[in-house]
Amino acid sequence: MVVKTLFVRDVFSLAGGSRVELLGWVRNKRLHGKLVFLDVRDSTGVIQVAVKVGVASGSAYENAVRVGREAAVRVVGEAVKDPRAPGGVEIACRELEVIGDALEEFPIKPGVGARFLHDHRHLHLRSPKVSAVMRVRAKLLDAARRWFEEHGFVEIHCPTFITAAVEGGATLFKVDYFGREAYLTQSVQFYQEAAIYGLEKVYSIQPSFRAEKSKTRRHLTEFWHVEAELAHAGLEDLMKVVEGLVSFSVREAVERSAEEFRTIGRTFNLSSVEPPFERIKYAEALELLESRGVSLEWGSDLGADEERILTQQFEKPFFVTHYPREAKAFYHMPDPHDGRVTLSADLLAPQGYGEIVGGGQRIHDYNQLLERIREEGLNPEEYKWYLDLRKYGSVPHSGFGLGVERLLQWVLGLRSVRSACLFPRTRARLYP
Ligand code: 4AD
Ligand code: MG
């Protein structure tokens, strides 16, 4: 075996008759009698390969005629300028070796529907568009990590098996844990709250699980969650962190992905992540909705429809703060100036996309937390260790969770969060 040294992307800058050897896959094939055109793809792009009788060896021509779409091939030839070829360069093929044949006709063809593509996601991943999405995703997370590291956060890794709900019982996945009932975590928040007493500023990037029953374009049952928690921080400190992280990560990912955005067909205006992000209170959000003819009862959470209508009026992400108690989980700190609302903040993406971040200040007083747990009809026994954290040097602290797929959906203009996942998991989709 040789380590591959030449990629399709490099060939475009060669031309002029340089001899090249490429390893790739046949994306498409066109037969014109004594001339066969193969579009050969690798991880960096697609290039046209001309296999012509008289130029190519006899076996190369035979292989080109019989080879199927998505067969793996080794191409040897010369890179030549040709204005008719996509990208202005093609390979005049000398040798064509079939490394891995296509045993059957490749099932993914133009015109197949979205459902078919998801049923064949393991094969559809080869498409340049899917690859582009995955590259932007990787760049976004790389930038997020760099931002956290530069701002003194320590990366921690938390358990997935848990014993009590963070975000309410309705979306908990039950697991049989050697005869005991356990759950898959909805958020690592509580473990992060424990960790701040040693590390002060922590972050995690790992999957969260929600037994979401509703079928929407923004809900997955398994999603990647960027979460952070800070000691000695209030709501405004938290919003500064979210603003800094989101604007930096998106800017970096967009600036480093020009080619990917072209492949996807998306233009993203960087001014839409220029801080500061506007802050509006929940009560103001209700008024804005009212002015659009949507009335929502005070206390209800903003649903997908309300968020869509609300965010259509914005060009940048914005915070909605001070949600009512009844719309938020028990751990949210009630506002000392108005006990009906909490020191909470969601970040909503503009142009109809909606919530991408949820967070706020936590209750740090032992008795107040115990009271809220009881008020919600939860069993304090199940939250014993979480309550314990309020017994020994408890301090004001805040944190948030950002949905990676939700952020990508907005940045890349994807119809559904499913397209932001390698293998999406939803209520209806567990295969492949
Ligand atoms: O608003 P959520 O439920 O907040 C929490 O889980 C907090 N405990 C986080 C924290 O403070 N550490 O979820 C946070 C974000 C949402 O804003 C959304 O982006 C994403 O996680 N999210 C989902 N993404 C895809 N599919 C789902 N079913 C999601 N549920 C939440
Ligand atoms: Mg939320």
C-alpha cells in the first residue's frame, strides 16, 4: 500500500501535461464510442478523466467501458488543460485499474426522493454536498473549542447514563441498567455544575438524547450538544459568553469554508453574526407576536410556530430573556425583582430558524432549590447529589446548551436538522 499523495484538488493546479496518479471513485460515466468520460471523485473534488482508444492502454479502455458508478479506481495519465472540461482541466488516461468494483448498480440516482436518500444515507454520504456539510460542521466545532480554550474553559466529559431528568420527564429515554431503571442524558448541565467547584469554567461537546415524539424539522432524538457552565456568573455574563462563542465560531467556519458554501449553494452574510446580539424580554416577544396577529398566553413556552414568526422579523440572532417560571425547568433562578419570571435566556436564530441556545442563571440557594423541586412535584431524593452542591460554598453560576445541528441548520440554510447529521436519529429513523 502507498500513502496517497495526490488529490483531485491538486490536479487542477498542475495541468500542462504533468503525469498524475489518482485514487478515487467513479461518480459518473459517459460513453462516446471510442472515448469514455469518467468523472472521478475523491475527498477533495471531482475531475473528468478521458479514456480514449489509442491514448489509453487496451485494458484501461475495457475497464472504463465496464466499470460501474462508485467503483474505486486508480487512474494514471496526464493532466491537460481543456476548456470543455469542468474546471478547465482533465486527465488524459493511460492506465485505469479497478480497485473495488461496483457489484450492483449504485442505487442513488438523480431524482430519487428525500426518504430514499435517508434510507441509503450510508451511500449518500459520498455526495459532495453531504461532505461539505460535514466539513463545515467539523470547522464549527473546531472553532468553538478554540474559543473556549482561549477564554479559560476546561473541556470535561460527562456520563451518558443518568438517574434523574434534567429537562423534564416527558423526553427521557429509559434504559434497562442491570435491572435498574436508568436514562440517557438530556444535558450534562448538572455534572458541569458539580465541576465548576474545582474548575470554575467548563465546557463539554457530546451527544444529548430526547425522546421527542413530535416530528419536526428541528428535533432529533440524539443531537450534539455544546454546553458550558461558569462559576460567579449571572445572566448578562452568560449572554456575553454565548454571543462571543457563536459569533466567533460561525465567522471562523464561514471564512474557512468558501468552497463548501459554494458546493452547498448557500451564501451567508457575516454581518449577521456581528455582535452585539439584541436582547428582548419574553413579555416583549409576546407583544411582537401580538402585533403579527399571534396571541400566546402568558406562561406558555414559545413553540416552533411562534419562533418562526418572531424570528422572521430579525436579521441577526437575538436573545429572548426572562421566561416565566412555568415555561422553564425547575433549576432556573427566579428573578429577584419579579418572581414570576426567571433569569433565563434563549438565543434564537433569525429568518424563521428559531432557538439554537437555551440557558440562564441557576438557583444556588439550597432551600430555594428544594422548594422549586417540590413545587414541580419532583422527588428531592432523586436530586440528592445535585442539592448537595448547594450545601458547600455554593456560588451564583450560569450556563447554557447549544444544539450543533440547529446552529448548522441556520448557517447552512438546511431544510431539516437531519441534514446536519452523519446518520440522523429521529423517532422514525433508527436505520441506517
Ligand atoms: O433548551 P435546552 O433543552 O436546554 C438544556 O438542555 C440546558 N440544560 C442546557 C444547559 O443550560 N446546559 O437545550 C439546549 C439546546 C437547544 O437550544 C437546542 O439548540 C438543542 O439544545 N436541542 C435540540 N436539538 C435538536 N433536537 C432536539 N430534540 C433538541 N433539544 C434541544
Ligand atoms: Mg430550550
